[in-house]
Amino acid sequence: MTSQDHIDFFWRPGCGFCMSLERRLKNASVPFEKHNIWENERDRTFVKSVAHGNETVPTLRIGSKSLVNPSLSQVLQAMKSEVPHLVPRK
């Protein structure tokens, strides 16, 4: 289920890459909802479906696109095409 008022951020505790991207998203004012893949089987299954069977995080769902371990610039680019109304204004 994809929401139109935020992007979905799939993570797990102890993931340094997740913490780094989360910090960048917050600093850029990107609206997101966190999903802990170790607490929800459906979220874990989704991540595995887009990460070649792996639990690779961070994984983001932006509209109909999924990005595995993306950079902030990749996130913003996907937002421009998928959810342009959510792109932070400078």
C-alpha cells in the first residue's frame, strides 16, 4: 500500500546506512514513514521482493518505484517523477 503523503522507509535496528539516510531525509524535509522489517513480516517480504531475496536496507518505496540503499539524490529524483507534490521546496 503506497501512501501519497509520504514515502515508505524500510529499515532495521542497528543499520548504520539506515541511520545515515534517515538523517539526510530529515535534513532535506522529506516526509517519510519508517517500517521496521524485523517487526513486520509483510514489510520484510516486500524488501526481499525488491532486493533480490535479501533483507537489504534501507529500502524506500516512492510511489510505484522501489530503491535499495539509495542516495539522497536518487530519492529526490524518484520523488520528482513519482510524487512531485512531496518534493521539498528550497
